[in-house]
Amino acid sequence: MSENNGDAVPTNEFDDADTAIDFSIPFVPESLTQLYYTPALARLSAAQRLRYNQLYAAHINEQFMFFEHDIGNAISRALLASGALKQQGLRDRLRGMVDDEERHQGMFESINRRAFPELYAHCRHVFIRPSAIARHLLNACVQRPKSMTFVIWLAFFLEEASAEFSKAVIKFAREGAAIEANFLTVHVRHLRDEVHHVKLYPEIVRAVLSDSSALARKINGALLARLMREFLAPKRSGIAVIDRLVHEFPDLKAIHDDLRRDVRSLAGSPAFYDAFFAAAKLPSLHNMFDEYPEFAWSAAGAAARHR
């Protein structure tokens, strides 16, 4: 999307993709990984920590593809087909966002394949693999955003959370952290579009909920709160990264169960939830909770449910 609404959109700084990937440095800041918030990180050697970081970065790229393309674009296309958006300008901007996410998927898929050809030669997702039941239920919901309005809030959250992640990567790099140039570049390019997508979602929410009854909003708000409690808790994908790390470093087999247990324990960790999902990290989303309190949820509340 080309419009500039005054946000600090990244310039060409760091924009030097397609160079040889440097495996001697991290792909993302360590504080943006799950193990950073667990005692397990200290049990890894320097080489193991670096490889975990790099695998986790590929996992994040998969998340962005799944969340923004597989979920977000499915919701956007269903909204466009439903007739819920009356304003032509809003529909045009939503179509532009769909195009952006298609491009982002190609970008994240390409860098994962370049960095990890042994993992991604024949597939797009190695770590993000929802169960068949979960995928079926999710697909059923995202195809009905006009009535199941909680999925629009889910997409809103995913857009802002992914934008904040990319923003954090760029911030660390500007402060002097060593971040692999190609992975940094994809976050720069990703954020250029995401700042506009985040601005678009409040308009989408208002347009769809204008025809929603108080009872429907209350029901959808309860469904959203339940979904977010499950959605935010580290589960299968984070464990899959650990499993791959142990595969590459067989000497970690002795603590394999401990590593998996520590990742699962983050479901009840206030520090982990606050680092990624606190209100200060998602200001646009939480500002909309003031307009629609039925849909409000908190990261602290989600963490408390798992303790």
C-alpha cells in the first residue's frame, strides 16, 4: 500500500537483501525468542544458542506467512465477498492489503528457502503445522467474518503484533545489535506495509460492527477472549523449533524434555506475555477496546489463566 499517513515508515536503511546469508550472527534479537524467557537458554552452548536463534527466525517467518496470509487474507477475501464493507475506498484499500500479504508471503518463503534449503525445499511450513481439527475449525470461522466478527479482531491483533516484532528487530539493529542483513531487510520491507495495515483495521472493525447487535458483540467478545488464551500460549511450533535444534545437536538429548517443558511453561509467564502482548506493544488494538469493550482482553489475564 503506497499511502503515507505520517507514520515512521522505514527508508532504504538496511535495505540490502540478496547478499550471501551470514550464519555467524543472529537472525533476530535473542530477546525476541521464547527460550530467552526461560532458564534453559543458559544451558546451551554459544553455537547452540546461535543456531536456536536462526531456527527461531525461520519459525517467525512461517508465523507471519500463516497469520497474515493464511488467516488474514482469508478473512479479507471473505469480507470483500460478503458485502459488509460499503465504502468503495475501504474495499480498495483492503484489496491492496491482500496484495501486500501475497508479496510478503513470497518474501518470507524465499528467505527461508535460501537460509534453510534442507528444510524448505519442498514445503512452506516446517514449524507451524496446526492439527487437522484446528485448521478445519479456523477455516470455518474465517470464512464468516460478518457474523463471527471475533476473527476480524484476531486478524487485527496479528497485524499489529507482527508489525511490532519487525519494528523491534529494526530498533535493535539501529542500536548496534548484530542482525543478519537479509533477515533484517525482510523486516524493514515488511514494516513498510504493516504500518498502513494497522491503520486500516479500526476502519474495518467499525464498518463491520455497525450492523452487529449488542448480543452478537458480547458473544463474539467471549469467543475472542477464549481464542486468545489458547492462541498466545507457546505450544506446538515453539516445541518444533526445540526438536529441530536437538536433531542438529544430539548432545542436547539429555535435556530435550527440559527444553520442551520450559517452552510450555511460558504459557503462565507474565514476563513473556508482557514482552510481546502488553497493551503498550499493541496500542491501536487496545485503543479500539475503548470503543468496543466487549472485545477487550489482556495478556496478563491470559497468562494468569495458565498459572
